[in-house]
Amino acid sequence: MKLAKRVEQVTPSLTLAIDAKAKALKASGVDICSFSAGEPDFPTPDHILAAAKQALDDGKTRYGPAAGEPRLREAIAQKLQKDNGLCFGAENIIVTNGGKHSLFDLMLAIIDAGDEVIIPSPFWVSYPEMVKLAGGIPVIVPTDEKSQFKITPAQLQQAITPKTKLFIINSPSNPTGMVYTPAELEALAAIVVANDLLVVSDEIYEKLIYDGAQHVSIGALGPEIYERTLVSSGFAKAYSMTGWRVGWLAGPVEIIRAATLIQGHSTSNVCTFAQWGAIAALEGSQDCVESMRVAFAERRQSMFDLINAIPGLSCAKPDGAFYLLPSIAQTGMTSLEFCDALLEEQKVALIPGIAFGADDFIRLSYATDMDTIKRGMERLDKFVRSRS
Ligand code: PLP
């Protein structure tokens, strides 16, 4: 079979592959402790389920506008104004099949063959692959623990060439959990503006922040950066709605219109009754978001303490998302060797850092119950000790 060249360049999602393997082992009766999924383990809150069920009963089962239900676009615009100080109206919003799809729409809307996109590493697995699928060139800028895995203004400046079109920033970050401060964002914004680039701010973890950290959207830092900012987000992480596939892209009207054109010829509207669930998520009480956040905060502390007590592993304490990224540099193993052997010997599933461009690290998600965290960290401890 002769496949298109664009497919040959794409690396399959290691995170999805490992998560699927862990789920299959579990289904076959193996006692797996899995920390691989980027997925809250809570059920979707009841009032959101009720709204989607009501929508089905009300016959909201038809095609809708490609850009999304007008009421949902309006609710997203209001959320962006209220929570993030971003002056977007409904015309600045497109509802997409999850945050992932909003980024994919964006790449297709703005990237021409050979355009460069700056991506700090460790990065979320899909960024470089989406850029390649759109014909662009991912320019990876490595960061390390010394800079808390954050790209510095000097690094950003250095990576810019006449071909640079877009800079991707993800705060709070998957996989590092790091949150950029307003001052750090301001310095990066100045470079984006000075070089007339676009920036996409992936804010899907904005509600999951701890220890008083503050989430700030780079687009809110002044009129010049606002004009160049796209915000990508969705309902999956904050409202435990991973399977619903509802997200959004917000930004300049011209780009949103282009994304809508693309969506109109690919997926059309997002599942209509799922959008009504999303409306209830935004318009209803936000207490559910806070109670999940508090549970994540407790798990984060436990997992952080247990990992740092393992000789040979070390881990920075991130302020957001639901991941820890311990260094395995002292073990002498590659991240794939580490994860393969750990799954084989101790039945613990986690993600090798190589998936995020960081081979000295492993990623653990603490979006799982406390008992699994305790049992899993005991096994991890046993594994690391057996190698030292
Ligand atoms: N962005 C980041 C950084 C993520 O970690 C994820 C999911 O894991 C997404 C975007 C996409 O989420 P979804 O497509 O489920 O809304």
C-alpha cells in the first residue's frame, strides 16, 4: 500500500499506545498500577450529564453550525472575559472536537509548507506531529530543570528565523506541570510582538493549579500580544469530560473563520448534545472543578513525597496539571528501557520521557486514586532499588 508521504513522517502517540496496553492488561486480569493516562478518574459531574440527556430528549440530535452552538460560543467568550481578561466575542470562538482538534484546525489554518513553529521541550506529544501534518517544521527548543522547564526569552529569540510563524506555549504544562509567571510571560510576549509572530497558548490545564499559583493568559498582557494570540482549551481536564470531545479555539476573527472553513469540510459541528453538556459545564456551578482540584492537590503531594523518598529518583514540584516528571538520569537507563522493564517486572505503567523529547525523565499522572498511588510507588521503589 502506498501511503501519503505526510504519514511517513508522523510518530504514533506513545502515550495513547502505552495507555491502551495498560488498559488491555488490566482487562485481562493483571494487577496493573497505571499512571499513564492524562485523564481525570472522576465521573463527569451530574448536572453536565443531565444537560446532555435533556438535550437528547429535546431532539438536539441534528447538524448544527460548523463553528458550534451559538450559546456555547457565547458562554466560552464570557468565560474568557471573566476568568482570563480576554476580550473575545462569540465571533472569535470555534468549538472543536477537543483541545487537540482545535490545535489541528489552527495548524491547517495558518501553516504553509516550510513554516517553522517553535515548541519548547519537554512538549505535549502531539504538537510536533500536528505541525508536520500541516507541512510545517517543528523547531524544538530544549529546556531543563534549571529553568523549571521553561523557555527563556533568550532561547525564544535565538530560535526565531524569517520562516517562524508560530510559538506554542503550554501553561500549566503537560508533561512538566510548570506554570509560567506573569513576568515570564511578559518577557516572552515582548519577543513575539517584536518579531510579529503568532502565539498559541494551550490552557487546557488552567483550572488545575496548586499552592496559590496564578494562571495568566499571555494574550491578556496588552493589546499587541492580544492581536497575535490564539487560546486553545477544552472541557476534558477541568470537568472530567475526556470522552465528550469538546474544546475550543479563540483568537482573531480571520483565523477563526479559516478554522471554521476547514472544520466545515472535515468534521462539521461537534456532537450537538455534547455541546449542551458543555454549556451546562460553563453556566453551572464551578464547585465540581474545585473539588476535583483539591483531590488532585492531595494526590500530588503524596506522589511527590513518595517519589522523592526513592533513592536514585528526583523530582521537581510543579504548580499545575496532574503530572510529575522525575529524572531517571541516575539509573543509567533510557526512558523506554525503564518503562518497559517496569511494566514487565512490577506491572506499573508510566510514560517514557522520550515521548515528550526528554529521555532522562519519566512521566507519571496522579489522576488516579490514592491507593493506586501508594501501591504503585512501592513497586517503583522496589524496581529502582533492584537496579542500583
Ligand atoms: N493539550 C494538552 C497539553 C493536553 O495534555 C491534552 C490532552 O492530553 C490536550 C491538549 C487535548 O485534550 P482534548 O483533546 O482531550 O481536549
